[in-house]
Amino acid sequence: MRFFKYTDKNEPEKQTQEVKEKSRKEKSGGFGSFWAKIVCIIAAFFVWFYVSGDQSTTYERVFSGVQISSVDMTALESRGYTVINGNVLTTVDVTVSGTRREVNSIRAEEISARIDLSGIYSSGEHSVKVDVTAPGKTNVKRIYPSELQLYIGKSIKKSYEVEAVTHNVSMSDSSLKIKECRFSVNEVEVTGPEQELDKIHKAIVDLDFYGEKLSNTVVRSNVTIRLVDENGDEVTSPYITLSHRETNVEVVVNKYVTVPVKPKYSDPAFKVKEAGYSETVDPETVAIRGTPEVIDGISYIETSPIDSAEVKNGYSTEVNLIIPQGAELDGVARRKAFVILRRENGTAEIKVDNILFMNVPEGFSAKCVEKEITVSLSGNLEAVEKLNERNIYLVADLSSMTEARTYNNVKLKVACNGYDILENGSVTVDGNYTCTVTLEKDDITQSNKNGDA
């Protein structure tokens, strides 16, 4: 039997399409596989490189600020010493090497930095080696600094009051002065070696007012506190620490003036001079100080009230000085004044029996009919009180008399023996005074008899 193969007339075209599709898929699938292989190879290389490097490559890392712990402090303290750090560095920077994994797993707290003080037997500065141990299999590559400068000795504390040193002070008015400086930090505590603190004389702040005209209180903030010796040179040491390095300063400017003391009387209507008194005040003036605003409003200092009803000649009393708020007495501890009142003027009536004659005519003798004459005087009380019947006398001028008879209304002049108070006007004579004078001739016979005898 003979077989025949059936052939579709479209068969060649279908085969051609299948071949093309297969070829396209082969090409597409081959390209993607190639690049995927490349990526996998690169990733595998990096994984291998990391794992290999993490385990075998040496890696370094710097740990900053590793704290130092000292050892054998007991032995050091048994010798009477201690470590006086002051402002000295107490940390070091450590470079650690090892595998990346080991180095990166370390924390700074795990690194041990030590100094051995057991071999120190004297006070002063010592150079001490720093020993550092790193954890695990890591190694210490570098230490910075590898040695520390430490001060070994006795540490003490001293306190110093802060003082201000002013420079180039210029005031807008001559009555202005710096009264005081007030500090936010009045006292500073200093800690350090005994030898270093013995150099310190005081703690100061410098206040320079160059180019300024001070007229009132000023404030300076964050002023540096310095330690100085007796010569004023600054004392500096890395082993000295201060409780405070800065302070605020209030520079108090006051006005200084001198004003009179004015007594006050209980009766406002009482006037010393009008009442005929003189007033003595001790002190007459006082110096006061205060802010310019306060002092500019004060022209005198008043006393506590004096009872006007008690005032009489020679009256004296002690009274308080009333200082206005905001003002102070400058340099005066006693806040009191003495007030003495005396009569300004006085009067006196003196009975005078001492009557003298001037220019009595030759051959005559004179006699005053009146035994005494009352004289009135007035003037300065102190001067009036010096006069009395022993130093006041009357003088009559008889130069105009020529015959023996009685003369009426002969003028008398009041004179004072030993004082010129009548001449200088301190005391005046009130009124005019006269007397009756009898002029008689001398008995010539009696005179001759007396002469013959």
C-alpha cells in the first residue's frame, strides 16, 4: 500500500514564524541572564571583600576624652600628698587598632587609662606616664598626650574678698565721687597647692573708665576676677581653681556736699533774731553724700524740734540731726548737734558813785552834790554783761567855770575803765546825764599854814 503525506499549503509560512519567535525568545532570554550574572558576581565580590576585610584588615579608630584613673592613691595620701589637678588635662585621646569588627564594638568607657603614682615621694610638678589598655584583641596604637604634668602636694582652700581697682576715673562734676563698688560675687574661694596660694595677696577686678565721664551709678557685667601678689602682679597657675571667675560690679557714684545745720523750733512763728537771741550751733555745717538726685534737693540739714517755750538767755540743748532719706552723713559718726541761745542785746542800769572832774580852775576845788547817778547802757549782751559799778565812772569838764558858786546841769561823760566797748560801739549810753557841781575857792591861809608846817 502506498501512503501519501498531506501537506498544507500554509505550512511553510507557519514554520517560518515559529523559527522567528524562538529566535527572539532565545535572544531576549540570553541578554537578561548575562547581566544578572554580572551583578551577582559584583555583589559576591563585595561580600567577600567585606568579610575578608572585617576579619583580616587592620583598622584604626581614635577615642577622644578617655578618662584617666589614678592608682595607689592610698600610698600617696599616706605621705601627706594628693593630686592637685587644678585646670590640668585629666583625659587623653587613644588610637586603637584591630579588625574593623573588634574596633567598632569598643566603647570609650571600656578603655582603661591609668597613671601610677606609687613612686612619687616629693611635692611639686611631676611628669607621669599614661598607661592604656584596650579590650579584646585590639591594640593601643597611640596615646596623646602620653605623659601628664601633675602637681603633687598639699591642697588648701582660702577665701578672698573681691576688691575693685579703678583706672582713668573722670567725673562730670567735682562734687561726684565713687562711694563704693558692689559685687554679685563678694568673695572667691581659691583651691590649690599651699605654695601657690601663699603668693596670693588679694582678688581684684579692674574697672577702666577711659573716655567716660561718670555722672551716676554704672554697672559692669561679667568682669574678670584676678589674683594678684603684693606687688600687684597676677598670680597664675594651672593648679589653682577659683570658685568664680567673673562678677558683676555696681559702681555707686555719690555726690558730696557741705550744707548748714538749721535748728527747728516747735513754734513756727518763733524767730531767733526777732526774739533778740543769737544762735550758736555745733557743728555749724555737715558733709553729706548720696545720689545726685537726692543731694540736689537738700540745701540744709534740719534738727529735731526745740521747745520754743523753754528758750531763755543761755539756753542750750542737744538735738538730733534729721537726715533726709537717701542721704548719709559723710565721715561723721555723731548724728547730733548742740544749740545754744543767748540774747543778742542786753541792757544794764548801773549806779555810779565814781565822779571825776577835769580842768578844775586853779585855786578852786569842786564837789558833786549827787552822791550817785544811775546810768542806763544797752548793746551787745556779752559786752553789757562786762560792765558794773567798779569799771564805769563819770567825768565832768569844769573848764568853763571861773567863779565859786553852784553850777547846775553840768554835763557828764560816761567812761569805762579797761574796756573800749563804749568807743567801738558795742555798748551805747542811753540818755544824757548831768550833775550839780559846787565850786569853792581854796582856803589860802590854811594852805599857807600847811605849807609853813
